[in-house]
Amino acid sequence: MNSIETHLPNWLQRCADNTPQKQAISTPEIEWTFAEFNQQTIQLARQLSTLGIKQGSRVALLASNGVPFVVCVHALIRLGAVLVPLNVRLTLEEQLWLLRDVEAVALLSDAAYASRAAAIQQALPALTAARLQLETARRQVSLQGVAPDLHAPLLDEIELEATQAIMYTSGTTGTPKGVIITYKMQWWNAVGSALNLGHQADSDCWLLCMPLFHIGGLSILMKNVIYGIRIIVYEKFDAAIVNRAIREQGISIISVVAVMLQRMLAELDASQQRYPTTLRCVLLGGGPAPRPLLEDCASRNVPVVQTYGLTESCSQAVTLSPADALRKLGSAGRPLLPVQLRIVDKGVAVGPNQAGVICLKGPSITAGYDHRPDATAATIQDGWLTTGDIGYLDNEGYLYVLDRRSDLIISGGENIYPAEIEAVLLTHPDVAEVGVCGQPDPQWGQVPIAFVHLHAGSSLTPAELIAYATQRLARYKVPRSIYLTPPLPHNSSGKLLRRELPKLL
Amino acid sequence: MNSIETHLPNWLQRCADNTPQKQAISTPEIEWTFAEFNQQTIQLARQLSTLGIKQGSRVALLASNGVPFVVCVHALIRLGAVLVPLNVRLTLEEQLWLLRDVEAVALLSDAAYASRAAAIQQALPALTAARLQLETARRQVSLQGVAPDLHAPLLDEIELEATQAIMYTSGTTGTPKGVIITYKMQWWNAVGSALNLGHQADSDCWLLCMPLFHIGGLSILMKNVIYGIRIIVYEKFDAAIVNRAIREQGISIISVVAVMLQRMLAELDASQQRYPTTLRCVLLGGGPAPRPLLEDCASRNVPVVQTYGLTESCSQAVTLSPADALRKLGSAGRPLLPVQLRIVDKGVAVGPNQAGVICLKGPSITAGYDHRPDATAATIQDGWLTTGDIGYLDNEGYLYVLDRRSDLIISGGENIYPAEIEAVLLTHPDVAEVGVCGQPDPQWGQVPIAFVHLHAGSSLTPAELIAYATQRLARYKVPRSIYLTPPLPHNSSGKLLRRELPKLL
């Protein structure tokens, strides 16, 4: 009998075999067919092999959205190595912590992050480091000064249970945890999405302008080769460039967060343009969408598809079908086919219209966190992942997300965990107690603010504390404002009542 | 950590939850939404539970293509029971052999096969038997005279490794073997097909006029609920009815064998009609297609997609994309994404343009035969299934099937195994030796003919022997002609040289 393991042909290789001349990927620098893309991947994999990267090696990648990042992702797949994408916005200290925690053996970086990579290398001299470059003349991605290993053991198959990537997320404890992302999760997420949104093998083209170091971006790279469709990758989001691509390049699907979509619509108005009918799906994720934005899209016939997902669910888990967009305005929709969803209150699954914690189960949901058995056991029971987010199902089973995990702040699509900011501020000797929460912001959705109770006799100012935080936290995590307050509100068991914090304003 | 087992929500239930009002299935008798279809299934499952059918029960189904068959398939899924669809063309003796071999505990039949079911019940009194009926007034499928078990343990989930069906196929030994068809195979086949052909969630509609007791028909029932698309089911193939449905009902995909397509085109000419552009895919399987038919389709812009598959691969495994239809005329195309293919000659995988045995691997390929460890071990090694069919890959990896397993006869899409017919003829006391092979036939592709060497002194006539076979073999297996000959050709090891038989004519 067959093993229960499932082996698939390498997805990119299969695309190169099936449709070698089909356009695979475009960036401002290159346009590659699947055959070219595959060839680049093999070349880079051979260089990575020379560095000693092999099956199971944990390889950190510090690079901007672009060709080197994309080719590196697929080259690591060829070697069976584990990708650890680093959030480029983190501070040096934050990145060093992750690299140690994940026990990375190598760090690959592109030109944009050369100085940071050098600083990391100085702090972690045992790490093998190499620079990815796009030789624009030859339009080739390579590792500077590394010869190819022509005998590199390249994998022809993908074993679905194997780990493709480890992606860090913080959660309520304030300590980042590495979410294990398997090929199986990527596969089921891609298939679940295609069964829901449809799959137009010949004409689909997905525009990617989200960070590749987040699951929302990385999962599009996998859809590129699972579906065998073209993708367009931009380094940064620019409303005018994105709108022009939609009009001129036959984009059929684009993934955005609310702040991007708002800018796109504003730019559309400013340039007096409309979207063509080739744009069949605007996937809107990364937190709750403002109702006026959804109504604006409905009035323009912009095909917005709201989604709900998290790193642990390999991006979208729940999606509102275009057909329901108006009837269920404000809902995140229904779970994709591979996903089961229930609402749990006080440990019991509850019925329609009752709020509780959103729990998810299925083959696109992570099996756990890297070397964190306690966190895994606390989060996943009997295959059910407790997201910590609050929501309810209506009578037809449509999910309404009331609140991301009660303390989560979502700022321009980035998740910010108050506990992490609090932990940093508490390292200042003058700080006795601190509470962080989100404040509504017209541009970013939310920004973090902090309430700080100082030790008696301290003369620390909010400005000094913000400067202190700026040295230790990625910029988007630094509190927009810090308020000095008397002791903070707690519940009877002494737990900080973060929801009460805004009342202190 | 999660178990490696993969649980999905019941596919039909999920469709009923997601799109309750969407048209699910149409036949000349009924038109059901997914909510109605699901409700019917639950009702029937409760009646089946009363009969004692439960998880793991092997339940034979003897019914024509129609509503009772379809509802029964899904009701068995709800109970976790194993479907054993009986080829309705088999003789009583052949069916009894299968029922004993598979150790069926129950036999369900529809009105069309009432007398055969009674004969089976007489021969196998331990078998629980019940009659499926479609009450046309209430448009409801039920079991005659069986109360529902309101506490029936209905499954909400599908475990992919579980067995959905056992489907019999003969092979070279002449003894039918039960191919184990798991939910996993159905799932991966459906997804592989959608990734290749595209998936139009809102508008796809699949016409089913192939026998449901073959994998080509049964797998469409699974696509119905995995994709959440509408299907139209006909009891029999009728060119005029099928052509009218294509023109008037928005059929986008239809599965056919060559003889059906020929009749459809002839009828199209006779009625001076054309196919609308809504018909996007004519899946042509069940054996090699005549080149003039393919050229005729190309000249009419009929979107023919040739496929190669077998019961063991859960229907299509290799498919020629519409884009390649003309460039690669005569090829069966390239393997679907979940399938790996290689050509093996003398135990070694060979390169392009070298003929050998077609071998397949992947999650849509069976893990083996029911209680036939020897046959399983002989057919599947390291996950690779040896099909026995002969073919080669061209320089671009496109499969050309030269010969179905050397001795296989394909007559109007039905597989006929010479060894099985030979075994029956050899039971006649006058027959000393017999060889069966296929003869080209303009209508059916092939028909079986037999060469018989009689014992000295026998006066048996071919007509008498045909009458003898007719009592013991399904009609399509009875040799069209029987030729009395001297001793038959053998190779040095004494094996019958079936390929030499036509020379005796």
C-alpha cells in the first residue's frame, strides 16, 4: 500500500514542464516564462547548496519584495530547506532574537538590507551569510561570489507534510512564536481559494504588492505555481502604479488591505478612470474593513471579496463570495471548503448570533508553533485552532468578526501585539506599569498608544520614553502617544483591563 | 500536533451550507437545489441506518443512472459505508461472484433491476436487500417500507484516507479485482482536473451520460459537490437529447467516449445546429480516439480535451489541454498536477520517444486492490502503479498511448478482458484451448472475437458456443464471432500470443 505521505511533483517544475512559454512572473525588472523562472531557481539552488544549505536547514531571508526574494523562496523548496522570512521593519535586536530563536544557519539578504545584514553577521558570526543580487544586465539572480554546486541534490518532489516556512507572530504573551507553515497548508489554502473564487487557467493574473515576509504575500507565490498563473510583483504599494497595472496588464485578482484600497479608489477618482471587467476579485484582508469603503466599492461595482485569516491559517480561511458582497455587507463570509469553523464561548460551541472565540480546523490550519509545545497545546486542541478573535455566525452561517483577539492592534495590515510593546517599555527602570491599546486612525485603521505609570520620583517624559522605544521596536510598533497615568485598571485576578484603557484619555 | 489524517466537512453538506439555493442536480424527473439534495440524502441515510448499514458496511448498488443512484451514493457517504456499484450489464453469475468476493452485506436496487435483485436475493439469502424508489409525486427518494432511524449516526466529516467505493476491474488474470477508491483519490482527481480545465464557480455545469457504475461517471458525482457546480444526469446516452441540453441548458463540460461524440456530431449535422460557446470542454476518454474524429472536431471548433485514465487512477490522469488540441493531435496530453508519469521498459524508466509501460504515481492513484495483496504488490511498487498500457512521451513530455494493456479490448467505452472470456469458454467440456482478441468495429471501436481449438471428435458449432457464452457473460463481452482453429500460437514459454490471433483469420 502507498504511504500516507503525499508527494507531488515540484510545483514550479511542473509549470515549466506543462507551460514552459507561459508568462510566469513580472516585476519592473524582469518578465519570465515558467521555463526561465524554473531555470533561475535551479541555478540559485545550486549556489545555496555550495553554502551548505540542505534539507531541513533553516534559512533566514531579509529582502524587499522583488525578484531575489521570489527566486530564493523556490530555490529553498528545491533543497528542502526551511524559509524564515524576516519582517524588514523589525529592529536589529528583534531580528537577532528571531534568528537565535529559530536557530537559523544562514542569512540571505538583498542589496537594500546590506547594512542590516552586516550588523546581524557581526552579532551572530556563526551564521552563514550571503548576498542575493539581480544582475540586471543578464537578468539573473545569483549569490555574490558563490560557485554553483553542480551536484546539488535538488528535490523533484514536494512532500506535503514537510515544513516550507516558519513565520513569526507574537500573540498575547508578547513573545514571538514561529508558526509552522507546511506545503500541505499552502496547497489546501490555494485549492480552497480557487474552489471559492474560481480558477481561469488561461487568463488569471494576480497582483502582489503585500510584503512577502507575511503569509498574505508568501501564499500568493505558492498560488502562482500551484495554479500555473502569472503574477506581478511590486516592491511597494503605489496606488497609481497598481491602478495602471489593473487597467493595462489584465490583472484579474489583487490582494489588498483597507488602507491600500482607499488610496486606490482616491487615485482612481483623481485620474478619472474606472477598473476594467478583467479585474474580477479584490481580496480585502488584514483586519476589519470600514463599512463606508465597502459601500463605496459596491456603488462602483468594484468586486471586493472580504476575507478573514491569520498566519496560523495560511492566509484566507473565511471569504465572502462576490455574490454575497452586498447582501452580507460587513461579514467576512463563509469558511473555504477545507476549513471548518465554530464559535466557542466558555469552552462550548455556541449557536447562531452568539458571540465567542473563532475556532478553525482543517488541512490549511497550522499544526503548531516551532519548539513551543506549551503554546501549541494551549492554542490547538483536537485539531481546532483557537484564534482568540471574537465573532459570531448569523443564521446562514456567515461570520461577523467583532474584534480581532481582544488586544490585537492592526495598523495598515500589520499586526501589533500590545504585550510585546509593554514588555519593551517595562525594561526602562523608571516604568512601574504599562498598558498599550489601539487608537482609531483615519489612515492606518489603528495606531498603538501607551499608558504608563512611573515609579515615584521619576521625571521621565513621554518624549524620552518614545525615544527609548524607537531604539528597540520596529517603527510601526512605537506608540504614537504615551500618557503618564496613575496605576492602571485591573480585574479581580489582577489582569490588566486593556479595554478600559481608552477611558483614561 | 494534528494527526496526519485529513478531515474535510462533508462535501454536499458544505454546498448546502454555502449555496443552499443554487441548482445542484437535474434529471428528467427532478431539479434540486443543494439544500434539497442534501435533505434527500439525509432522509435516505436514516433509512439505510435502519437496515443496519453503518460505517464500513459494504453495500452493493444495482441501479440505472438516475436520482436513486445519486442520492444513495451520498447517503452511504453520510454513514461511512462503502459503495460497491454493480455493472448492470453483467450476468447474474458474474454479479453473484462479485457480491461474494466483496463480502457485501446489503444490496440496494432500483425498479429497473427488480427481477435481477430478486434472483440475487434468492441466491444470497443472507444479503439485506431493499428497493430504492423515486416517489414522483413527492419527488423524494426512499427505501420501500423502511422507517427512518432518527438517531442514525450521520457523519459531518469526510476522512480522506477512508474508502468511498470498491470498483471491480478484471486485468490480465481474468479474475476481477476490487479497486479501492478513497475520498482522497476523488478529491485529488477533482482538484487536478479543475487546475487543468479551470473552474467557473458560478456558471459551470457538467453533463453526465456515462454509467455511474464506472469511475468516469462516479467521479463526476464527486466533482458536483467538491466544486459546488450543477450537474445534469441522464439515464442513457441519446445524441439528440444531449445536443439539445448543450444548446439550451448552459452545459459547459461533458464527458464522453468516442462513439458518443461521433453520434453527437452526426446528430448536430442532421439538425443543422452548432454548439454554443458555453460548451467549453468535451472530455473524451475511454480509449484511443480515431484521428478523423479529432480532426472533425478541430475543424468545427468543438473543444475536445482528450484524456487517459483508468479505474485505478480515479478517472482522468493525463489530459490534453484545449490549447494543445491541434498541435498535439493524437496525444493524451500531460499528467494532471497531482500525477507523476514515467515510461518503463524492462524495469527502467526510459527517455523521450521510447515506448514502454505507462506508470503513474500520486494521491489520485489507488493504493491497491481489496484483499488482493499479491495483485497489489505486483501492480504497485514504491507508489508507482504499473498500468500495463503501452505508450511514449514526446520531447515535450506529452503522452502518446500506443496500446491499452496489450490484450485489453475497449468496446464503446467498456473494458473487456480476453482472459475473462477465455476462462468462461474453457468451462465447456469440448473446448481444448481458446484465445480472445479485439476486432476493429466502426461503431464500437472494437468487439471481441474468439479462436477456439476443440477436443478431438467434438462436433460443437460456433453458434452453440456463442449461446453457451451468452448465458454466462454480459452481452458486450460475448464474442461477436467464434472461429474454430488448429492449436493456437504460443511463445517459447508456452504463453498464448494473443497478438498473433488476428493472423489466423
